[in-house]
Amino acid sequence: MNSKEYIAGFILLALVLLLGATELTSTIFFRLVVGLGLGYALSRASLGFAGSVNRAYRYGSTRLMRALMVLFTLTAIASTAFLYGQNPLQMHLWVNPINIGLLVGGLLFGFGMSIGSCCATGVMSYFSSNLARPLIVLFFFGMGVFLGFPLQATQSWIKQTVVSTSTYAGRGVYLPDLFSGDPLHGYLGAILLTALFAGIVIWISHRYEQARRNKNTYIGVESEHEQLAQKPFNSAEHPLFSFATYEALFIRRWSAFTGITVIVVLFSLLMGVTGSGWGASSPFGFWFGRLLIAFGIDPASVAAFTHRPEKVFTMPFFSHSVSVQNLGILIGSVISLLLSGRFGKSVIRLQLSWREVIMLVIAGLSLGLGTRLANGCNVGALYTPIANFSLSGWIFLVVMVLGAIAGNKFTKKFG
């Protein structure tokens, strides 16, 4: 029993909510709350996009990959409630272009993701046994995003799409356009096609895991074993104010289904309130630019180099909605670890070998640059586009997996 961490978790949560409610605008505060929820859910349920490939390659388990396919499908169905009968052009949907940038960026992102064991969102919610790992990835991820801004802004092979449909002509493929004659004006067909793509991935994942089991190379993942071993909590057997009840509420890992449900609800709220999905990677580049300015670089020069407005590097931090949401993800993850008593076990060590540092630098730069080429990360180029019925998300998934396999092979040889 780690009562100090439990108390610290509640104090941190209360302070964040109190300060956010009193100091932030209502819109920014909403983003903070969504971020807190996402970070808490990702940590509590041991979910993460990076683990979908790493767990399969290293341990033979595809439970997370299959869970993510359910997440994608359910979120797409939920998103239909906001899209049906509306002009999708009036919402900020993530219908990304299909081009060379998407392919190369997805490969680079998957490569870096596998080496660093985390992605753009994961770097804020993932704490291994060594706090230095995500910190190094975070810094060089920001550098990679920053260095990639000029390419994203100027290169046609990143900005233009080779194929598109009528709604987003010249921008990307919007799946409902392929089924415009169906009873739900294309959304029924888009949902079914999304479910079909997800089902194919689930089938391949299941076959792969079964093959690993047959070859006796299946190891499994500790957090998944923990989730499966947990027995249902019977509240009738324990007093309300007891450690057993606290353990059920805050310590026991959530099942993947519980985590997925929470994330679907939060994504739906985000879509409904802001008209936009979940993005995460651009602020990392903004943060790196802010750091350069803090060390004396002229803000105008930073803006000119990146082809981004100067204000994104100079505006108050807590006025930028996605930056605040990202901060919320980080704090939500920390709160989850504190309330479960896992924080001290997760972040004590700081030592790393030079080989590990070099690998993490490569991971961060590859991740950051990959997001600019692919116009997003695992949430901006994968999850949100799929939930918004963009074909680009499924293409990104394929090349990301290929890149992650290459990254795992690279790590095995040189790591």
C-alpha cells in the first residue's frame, strides 16, 4: 500500500482541475479535461499505438492490435452521429492526402516508434522503468517535427494527393463518397468498409499470434497477463470504504474494452464540441521552436524557417488548445500512476548507456520527421483519419507496421 502516492494523485488532480477551471477559458479547459481523460485511460488500460506492433513482434501478442481495430471501428460509428446530414467541409475532418509523403512518413514513423517504444501520444503517457527514455524521445521528436515543418509546407509530394473523391477533391479519399447511393448517404457503406478493413487486420493478427504459439515463440505481455488474471470485483463482499474498493476503483488495470470505451467517448466529445478530431504532433515542433527562442533565436527567423505563423511560437502556452490537451495527457498518465501506486516504480531510474541514447535520438528524429511527411502521427495520420473515414489512415497503418518491423530488426541488430 503506497498511501503517499495515492494522496499525491488526488492532490495533483484537484490542483489541475481547480487551476484549469479558474485560469483557462472554457474551450481550453475542455481540452485539458479531455487530455487528462485520454492520458489516464491510456495508462490505466495499458493501451498505446506503438505497442500494437512491438508486442506482436517481440512477444507474439496481438491483443492490442486487435483491440485498436475495435477502437477504430467504434469511433467511426460514433463519429457518424456528428457527420450524418451535415456538410463535412464545415468540420475540421482529418481527410489526409495519399502520396509519397504518406508512404515515406509512415515508414519513418513506424521505424522510430518501434525503437523508442512510444509515439507522439505515447511519449506523454508512457513511462518505462527509466524516465530518461521518454524525455529523450520527446526532445528529439520535437526537433524532428520542427525540421520537417518546411518540407510539409512547401513540397508537393507531401501536400498534394494522387487520388481523391468529390467531397475532398484534390485533398484525399473520403469513404462515404464511394457509397453515395446507400440509405445513409454513404455512411453505411463507409462503416461497413471500415469494419471490413478492421476485420482483415484482426484476422491476420490472430493467425500471426496462433503461428507464434504453435512455434512456442509466444511470450505474452505482463500487463495483458495481469488484465486477464483479474477476477471480477464483487462490491457486496467489501465495505465501500476499504482498500479492496480503492484497489478496484484506482489500482486494478482496466480491461482493453474499458479503455477503448472511455477513449471512444472522449473522442466523440471532442468531435461534438470542437468539430475536430484528435491531433498531437504539431505542438512538439512549436515547443522546440519556443525553446530556440528562449535561447535567443529571433522569433521571426523561426517562423520564416518553419513557414508557420510567428504567434504559434510566441503566444501564451495556455492559449494553445492542443498544447494544453497534450499537457493534459501527460498529467493524466502521471495521475493514473500515482493513484495506482506505480509511479515510483516506473520513473526512478535515469541511467542510460550511450548506445541507448543514440537509438533514442534516432527514434525521436524519425518519429518527428515522419509526422511531417505523413501529415500526422498515430492519432493525426492513423486514428483520427480512420474515424473520419479517410482512406489515408488505413494506408498509414500498413506502412507504419512495415516501418515498425524494420525498426525492430534494426534494434535487434544494433540496439
